[in-house]
Amino acid sequence: CLQNGDTFLHRCVGTNVVAAQVKASRKEETEDGRKSLNAVQVERQEQAERSVLISCHSRTNERKFLKYFSRHGDINKYFFYESYGMYAVVEFASQEGVASLLEGAAIPSIDYESVVPFKSRSFSLRNLGLAESPNQQSGKLCQPQTTIPINELIKKLSKEQSIDQQITSLTEAYQLTEENIRLRFLVCSLLKDIAAAYFPECTIRPFGSSVNGFGKLGCDLDMFLDLDGISGRNMAKSGLSLEYQMKRATSERAVTQSILSVIGECVDQFGPGCVGVQKILNARCPLVRFAHQPSGFQCDLTANNRVAMKSTELLYLYGVLDPRVRCLVFTVRCWARAHGITSSIPGAWITNFSLTVMVLFFLQRRSSPVIPTLDHLKELAGPADKSVIEGNDCTFVSDFSKIQVQSNEETLEQLLCGFFEFYATFPFSRMSINIRKGKEQNKPEMNPLHIQNPFETSLNVSKNVNTTQLERFVALCQESSWLLQQSDTTTPSASSQGDTPVPWGLATLLLPSQVAGIKGRKKKKREPASEMIKSLLESLKNKNPQNNS
Ligand code: CTP
Ligand code: MG
């Protein structure tokens, strides 16, 4: 009998390209089971191609649901979730299951409206003429697709017994779940079906935080339309040969813009559940932005964005090298969001990507480094790792086992403390953050914050950040560093108010700040630090986490 969450052995359809890639990518697994990002992507893509998205009634009976879908083929995995209604993802053991489903589905007939007859793998499950069964599984069996609210997180963390446990607990609460990752790959795969109308050999791959290991539930879905799989024969050396007639454009950028413009139009006009489509084609990296309602994801579709794919791979590699990297990045990202250092609205704020690079740099700068520099990873690269994209050298080692384990044994608490201390006193006005060298460099330009793009080295990842935002970041680092040195903060609270434990440790750092609220920042700045800190401690003692929403 099938259980929600069961995974059965794959019976792959041997004929398609993806299945062949899966076989090849198995080699890319180290002895301890760590997989390369490429291997993960190929496996997940193949899984997604055998999956369908079902909109169903919230009172759908799970047993009948399974019976219905099993008639079309063996099911490897299924799960329910809520997003503007109830949905399910069903992964068949083979693509024949999907084909059978497509064959058996009806075209909706709606009074007073017409439909675009584009058949996708998004379906609605109708239950006509049958009484709905009472809901046996909604609620507890629905897989969450968003994080718990900050005040609940603060409560949860306050119950932990050490700061290290708090950091681990935060990471577990925030990281993407297995189901959410499947859903992300499924949305890419559904979108590929639209793009494939023009480019049958294309793939759409997620990049950024959906796959780099640092994604939080609810983060956006960055997608890359990959046309590199489109290939042709080499020209014959002599005699007659054919070449394709192809439309020409003035530059790669112009080609990207026209492709994204057309695909964006298709997504808008034909894509089930795709709403609010915006074509942002004049950005440095042209993109189509839209919301995919059935999954609840905010999507950014780009093309020809290979350097970003490389930086995703690099971040993934750093995350896999040492588990402390992910824990620290999650904690710093959450801390930054709680204090409005990062924002979901674009502007002069520090971005999550910049913050991640700052954490990596800090980890390289420990007296015994936690992770190696990018230059070192480049030295370890083999011939197959060589990669030059648009003149940028993006070479670094892909075989994890060639990278020597570092000897640093600091605890998560020590590292978190160290992070705040490091940036509380970093000479931002003169120096640039550089993970390639693992050492600060003189700033090449006068932007308040300079973080060198690891691959496009002439670019500053944090060019958008203004002085106010940088000052807020520094003030908050100072405050958090100070808090982590107080025994009041660092001792687990024995007492509680009702069932609400008194915030301590990391939970304290997520409470509203006293220094960086920052409307009267100038005034506060003139106050002696000792006074400021005294009042801060007083207010923290009585703080109610409910205020932080
Ligand atoms: N990227 C980059 N240079 C930048 C910004 C982004 O190379 N200046 C790449 C990074 O690989 C990044 C990805 O594009 O991970 C996606 O960018 P973004 O969505 O801004 O960041 P995420 O890492 O996905 O973080 P978030 O969870 O905030 O979306
Ligand atoms: Mg993103």
C-alpha cells in the first residue's frame, strides 16, 4: 500500500535524454554520498518530468485520489499542500503514467468563457455527481510551503538548550523541504513545456537559492532557460552540406531579449496559473518575472545567464564542504530579515546573495579558515573543470574529494559571535570583500559597500547599497556582538511567562533592535555607548517576542 512520502525504485524510461544524463551523473557522487549540483539537477529534472500538478478540492478523499491516479501508472510519491486552494503533486514511476493521464483528461467547457487549448501537466480534479467525503487528511498531511512566523521561531529557539542547538534548529525550520524542492523543479519543468514549443531541446533549470543550499521556504524561484543543448552537426570539410537558416541579431543580449520577450508572452497568454507577468528586458540581466499561483512561487526567468549558474554551483559547493556554512548563512539571513537589513522589495538594501558572500568571506578569514578561497579551488581544478564564460574565468574544482578538510573546530556559537565582531569593525570605507583571494583588497571604487563578484571580477555585487543601509548593518553587528557577550543573553532561560519561554541566545538577537530602528539614529549615535547598552539590556529583559512580527 502507498503511503504519503514513500519512494519506490525508479523505473526510468530509457529513451529520453534526461534518463541518459541521470545515468552519467551517478558518477558525480563522492563515496560519502555528496552529489555535485549537476547530478542533483539532472536527477530532480527527471523526477519532475514524471510529475503532475493537481488542483483538488480540500475535501478530496486521499484513498480515492490514490486509486484514481494509480489506474494510470505506479506512483512513486505524492503529497498535498495549500496555495490559493488545495493542490497535490503526483510523481509517477514512469512517463507512461503522465501520458495516460494526459490522454484521459477532458478540455474544460465553461459557460460564457473560452479556453486556450494548451495542454499542460497542470490539472484540476473534478468530482462530479459524487458526494464529497469528509476531509480525512487535510491539515496534518498538507506539507508546509512557507516558514513559521518570526515570533513562533523565537519561541521555538528559546526552548533550546544551547546556542548551537538554536542555530541548527533555525536552519531546520527555514530550509527548503524535500516537497518544496520537488515543487520547484516541477514548476521549471512545466515552464519548459511552454518554451519547448519553440525550442524542443531546451531545459529550464533552477539556480540561486532554490538549489544552492541556502534557500529558505518561500524564497523566489530563479530559473534559467538553457538553450545550450541545441546542437547541430559540424560543417563538412568538403562537398555539399547543409546549415540552418537562422534569424540574426546584433548581439547575444538582443537574442536573449527577443527569446525572453516571446516566451514571456506565451507564459502570460497560455501558462495555466501564471499571473502578473512582467518583462524586464532592459535590466543588466534581462528577465521575465511572474507569479505561479498553483505553487505560490514568485518566478524570475532568465536566459543566457551562465555566470549566475556558476556562482550557484560555487555556493552549493561551499555549503556541502562544511555543514557549519549553511547553518551560519541561514542564521545571518534570518537575523538580517528580522531587522529589515534585507527586504523583499528591491532597493538600497543588502541582498541575501551579498550577505552569503560576506559570511563566506568571514569563514575564509578565521585564523584557521573554515573554507578555502576561490583561488585555491581554482588551483585544484582538473582539465574537465575549465570554464570560461564571456571572457570570465569561472574555473574551480568540481570533485569535492580533492578538497582537503579544514582543521577549524570552532562551534557555531563562536562563529556567529565572530561574524558580528568581524563586521562590527570591518574597514568598509577602504576595503573590499573578496572571496577569490580570501583577503580584503583595496576598494577599486567609492561605493559604501564593495563585494567583488566572484566571477565577473570587475563588478560589485553590492553596488546598490547606500551608506544608511551599511551603517544599519554595522550598528546591528555591534549590538548583536555585544549581546552575545552578556551572560544574560547566553544562558538558557529557566523561567517562562505562561507557555512562552523567555527569549535567550539567538532568540534575543532576533528581537527588535534598540540601535537600528533607526529613525532617531543620529541622535542615538551621540549617546555614549554604555548608556545605550544599559537601556537596551533593561528593555530586553522585559521584551515580549509577540512585538516582532
Ligand atoms: N547573482 C549574481 N550576482 C548578483 C546577484 C545574483 O551572480 N549580483 C546570482 C547568484 O548566483 C544568486 C542568483 O543570481 O544566487 C539569484 O539571485 P537572487 O535571487 O538575488 O539571490 P538568491 O541567492 O536566490 O537569494 P534569495 O533567496 O534572496 O532569492
Ligand atoms: Mg533568488
